[in-house]
Amino acid sequence: MRILLIANTLPPTDLSGAGEQVLQLRSGLEEEGHEVRILGRGRHGVPGSKVLFPVLAVAPALRAIRRFRPDVVQVHESDGGLVVIAARLARRLLPPATWLALQQVSYREERHAVRPLRDRSNGRVLARPTWAERRFRWLRTPVQSLLGRWSARLVDCVLAPSRATAEELRRDYGARATAIVPNVTGAVSPAPGDAEWSGEPAAHEGPYLLFVGRLRIRKGVEVLLHAIGEALPGCPDLRLLVVGSGERSASLARSVRDLGLDRHVRLLGRRDAWGIAALLRRCRALVVPSTYEGMPLVVLEAMAAAAPVIASRVSGIPEVVVDGETGWLVPPERPGELAEALRQAWHEPEEARRRGRAGAQRLERRYRPPHATRAWLDAVARTVAEDRA
């Protein structure tokens, strides 16, 4: 088959789970003998900024379809919505193709996730959205939701990384035909980049817990900070490294100071894939305290590094992390319960290593590129068969 993948975000320019999956899928499909091309920003064929990609991608996409004549066209996230509409309007002028949309999240849920974080045990507000996050809620998410609905209703099949996300897309976007293609890792190995460790002894010396992700309110980092504070009386040497940048960088730095956690929490900023992989190999556990997710790639990267995962029981995470086997699952926005999981991982390093090894085994069985490739090919085959029926 000839396959065209259209994506707004692609590593290494973007640290994006969705973009990473484009590369993983391409690798797996090429291993099976299929011809795959990617249309993306910059050198991948679409000029201009990330914000304008939905509009600027339309003409290059139509040209690529006419010239490449793909059997399958796949758009990613909501940014391909206008491409799908344009292709449907011009379908008499384009070669026939099966159309797919890979949606990692529902932007309706993203919108709802921009809200104050609360300690659910007592109702106390732990953090409030920044102005940038409120602007995202009121201006960006309605547009992304609209594009997502267009994509979901006009393509032949919507692909989701988890059962939970597929259900959200059916409910929020009206997706009729859905299939699960899990996120995977392993085909694209990070190479040494610009990470500098000489000024960060905390990354080398002694154990630490690790958070990796964009610093936005739905990631629940303030919940984690309060959990660290609650865990300290029993774990006075507890340390947390926070990797990432985003809308909450400044407010999180203030929270660390206000909670008196300067000796226990390091905000490292953004790191490349190689630096993140190095930190995962050394950490006691990866912590994912989110209030909403799709199927976070960093969880799979932790499993690949045999690091156990302490995560919120939300979205698609419980489909990947098995409580008591590969990590710890806790209710979201419950710092006290999260603190107990942190204490267990910190005080029981051998148990943490056991769960990390079990996670690595689970990854090999379920979340390597061949698994996504098989699921993708099965989805295409079913879609084509249903169209012909």
C-alpha cells in the first residue's frame, strides 16, 4: 500500500506524543513493505507556523494526494480537519483513498480539564488556571473540537490509542467507526542531544522520583507537590525532578518555594528525548498525577526503561499500568493517597524494581511497533471490507 500521514507535530522539532506515534507507525508499516510518506511542517512540505497548519496544509495535502495517489490517507489530531473537508469537496478530482483520523484526545475533555485543581478529600483548591490556560480553554479548544468533529464524521474510521479515548470520541465527536491502535515505543531511539548534566548533580546522585510532561494544569503537578509535602515526614530524603516547560512554569516555581520544597524538588525545564531517557533509567519511579490524558507516551517510555509508574486512575492509563503489578494507580486529585504510593515506592526499592521489570515485560507483549502496525492494518482491512459491503 501507499500511505500518506499528515501531521502537525513531528520530533525532534516537537516533543509530541502524537508526532512520535507518526514516526513509530511509519517505521512499523515500512517494515511490512508499505510505502509511507509524511506531510508535516517545514522540511516535510507545509510552510508556516504550527497555529496556521490546519489552513496551510490544505493545498500541499491535495497536491500530495494527486501526485502520490495513496491508498490510505491519515490525518492526526484535529489539525487535519480542513484537509478532510477539502478532500471531500474535491473528491471527484482526487484518486480514491481510505481516510483515517488518529485522535489522541477529545478537545471537549481538554476544555473541561482547564479548571482549578482541588484536593478531593477536603475540597481545598490547590491551583488555578493561568491566564494563558484560560485563553486556551475559551479560544483554542472550541476550534479544535470543531475540527475534530469534522474529521471524525467525514473520515472512514477514527483511530484512538485506548478504549477510554475511543468512547470519548464517539460521545464528543460523533465518531461512528472507531478502532484502537495503541501508542507504542521502540522504533525510534533517542540520540544524544544537548542535555547538559554537569550542573545537575541531582540527576546523578541518589534516588529520585520523576515527572515528565508539559506543565499545564491537567497534568496535576501541584497535586504532586502537595503529595511530596505530605510524604516528607516519613521520607525526609525524598526528591523529585520535574522535566518540562509550559504555561505553569512560573507558578510551579512559586509553589515549590511557598510549600518549602526547595531542597526536595528540582524544576529542570525542557529536556530532549535522550535526556529524558537517561533520567528514566535512573529514577525510582515515574509519577503521572494527571486529571485527564489520552494514553501518555511517557508511561511507555518509563516501562521501556523498567521504571515503575505511579499514576492517576484516569482516561487510558489503567489500560496500560496495572496496579500492584507494573506500578501504583491512585484516584486523581487525592494528594494523601498519592503520598502513600510515593512512600511505598521510596521505602521499598526492590518492590519498585519488581514492578518496573513487570512493566518492561508488559511493554514487550503489547506496546511495541509491530503491535500498532498489526492493529492499524486490521483497522484498514475492516474499513475497506465494510465500504465494499
